[in-house]
Amino acid sequence: MPLIACEHCASVQRRLSLRRGELAACERCGTVLWRYSRLTLNDWLAIALAGFVVFCIANAFPVARIEVYGAQRSATLLDAIAITWQQHHWSVAIMTGTAGFALPLLQLLALLWVLVPLARGRLPAHKAQICRRLGWLRPWSMVPVFLLGAIVSLVKLAGSVQVHVGLGLPAFGLLAVLLTMLGRLSPRALWRHAETAGLAQVPEPRYLPGHVLAGCHACGLVQDLAEQRPDEHAPHCVRCHAVLHHRKPQSLARTWALMLTAAILYIPANVLPVMHIASVTGDSGHTILGGVVELWHGGAWDIALIVFVASVVVPMTKLLALLLLVLRAQRGDVGGLRSRTRMYEMVEIIGQWSMLDVFVVILLSALANFPGLMRISADLGAAAFGLVVVLTMLAAMSFDPRRAWDAAHTNGVLTHMKESH
Ligand SMILES: [Zn+2]
Ligand SMILES: [Zn+2]
């Protein structure tokens, strides 16, 4: 039976086969390691193919069309990105174009590249590289966030103009569901499928003195690692050639640096307007909180609440939770490790949702674009806000929750091996 290393506490366990409805959780920290899945490789291939077709439809048809005094505007996601670019808000255009369009497309193509041969019982060409790339881009693919952003912007517009929903919106709804399902196919899961099909080797690690067991962060293979001297090059995974780190290097310093930069940028993100509205009644700038208050007074309290949670509660919670985790890890505190691991998982999951308002701004600038009558454009706050989201996500990725567990030494599995720090 192959071994599996927990990503959050590093304990190494045997991978048992599961029955229907079961899931395997880490004995030590409670992280879900893998779930039973009825879906075969052929089913996954069908879902990925459907995802690709729906992706094309969602981007080819407008999300909505609006009417102001007989004049009409409709916009797809790509129109919104192009208009933001033309208005010289390059960083906002790049962030939304990457997270809303380029990465979801690459994710689907990478999955198809791997799944088509796997479903036919063959090993895909360049599987190791493609799977590694898939691991990098997965957290940044934000179709569900864009979908919610589209709904919020339509509610905002519906107060003052006539809004017609386009085919693009339901297509994005379906795409969000399909991509959420496909999110289960992590690189590790793809390698497990290949192992089950007998296409990938699973060498047993040697239990030598002075060696530690480490799971490859890319393919999940557990292998033995000789203790490393600082002047040596980091070793590579024997199966997928990813760089193997027993623990993420300089994790706390990196997390601190990214977290502090995000905290500083959080001030302009909230003080500066995220969008600018020019209309016949005059020009005005709108901040994130101002937008929430406006929605609330306009009677859309439910949407106001969603925007408030995504744009204010989520970034604050993320920064505070990370701060707490980093401080406790630095002190070598070993209390409440399981709840700290849950807290870290929460930070990872909520990460991308704060991008909501940035998507709202670009869609509004594409739809409410009637020069001389009403014109919405992105503003500096949106760029700052997007950067805060990116930086807090990078900060969470740099943090290594396993280090806190290293201090605990409660592990029965690894006690016979020497722990390196
Ligand atoms: Zn664990
Ligand atoms: Zn590997």
C-alpha cells in the first residue's frame, strides 16, 4: 500500500482504499487527505470536455446588455478586460484577465492534456511538467468569483438602468460548477489515478538513519531525503523532478514580508476610490465601503452583505488569522495545533473571494460606458485592492503549517527518524 504525507502536518500514513461515502482524514491534524470518488477517468474527461465547451460559450456571449435612453451596451468578460486596458488601468486588466480568463483556460487545457491519454490507459507526454504547472495555477483560477461579481454588478445597475441578462451569465454559472468539481483533480489526485491504473511507479522509501521522509509537494510521492547541508542544492523528486523541500525555505520571513506589504496596501485599497462615475449630474469617486453603503440604502441589503463580507471581512480575517499563526509559530507554541491547522485551511479557502469587487468594477466600466451620459471607470483603489488579494494569497502559500507541528514531537509515525529543521 503506498504512503501518503499530510500537507499540513507532514505525518506519513498508509493509503488505504475507501468505500463509498468515506473520506480519509489525517490521524494527527484532521486534514482531509483524499475522498472516495465514484468518478472514473472517463467521467473526469467528460467533465473537462464539457468545461472547455462551456468556457467557450461563456466567453463568446455577453454576460449582460443594458439600455440607457435607447442606447445599448453589451459586454463579455473579454470586453470588460479590454476596456479596462484601454482606460490605462493595466494592473487591474492584467489581474482580472489572468484570474478570470487565462488561468481557467490553461487549467482546462492542462487537464485535457493529462486526462485524454490517461483515460485510454496511456501516460501523457510531459505529465510531470504539466501536473506541476497545474498545481501552480489552480488556486488563481477564479471563475466562481467572477460569476458572483457579475451578479453583483447587474444588481447595482438594475437600480438605475434596464438590464437584460445575456447567455454568458448562465454559461459562467455552469462553468463555475464544472470548474469547482474539477478543482478536486489536484496534481496529487491525477498521480493517484495514474498509480491506480498502474501507469506511475511508486518506489518505497528506504528507512535509513539520518534520512527524513518527505512528500513531494507536486505529485505527493513520499520519498526519503538525506539530511541536507546548507551549501547543497535542493534534491529533486525521483518521479516528477519537482524541487523537494522537507519544509518550505524561509517560510516565516517570506510570510512576514508579504503580509506587511499587503497590510500597508490595504490602506489605499480602502481610502482611494475603486471606481469613478462620470454622469450628467457630476463626477464622483466610490470606495469599497461607500459602495456597500450605497447598495444598502438602495434596498439590496443581501448583495450589500455579500460585498461587505468578500471585500472587508475576508481580507481582514485573512490578515489577522495569518498574523496569529505566524506569531504562534515563531514562539514555538504547540497549543491548539489542530484548530490552528483548520484556521490555515480557512485562510487558503477564502483567499480568492476578495477579488469580487475588482471584477465588479471592470464589468461596470464595460457596461456603463455611455460617453456624455454616464461613464464608469476603474480607479487606483481597485489596483491596490487586487494587489492586496494577490499578496495575502502569496503570504498564505509561503506559510508552512508543518513547522508548528515539528515543534510538537507528538508523532508516532516519525519518531524513529531524525527531524531536521
Ligand atoms: Zn496532518
Ligand atoms: Zn514529485
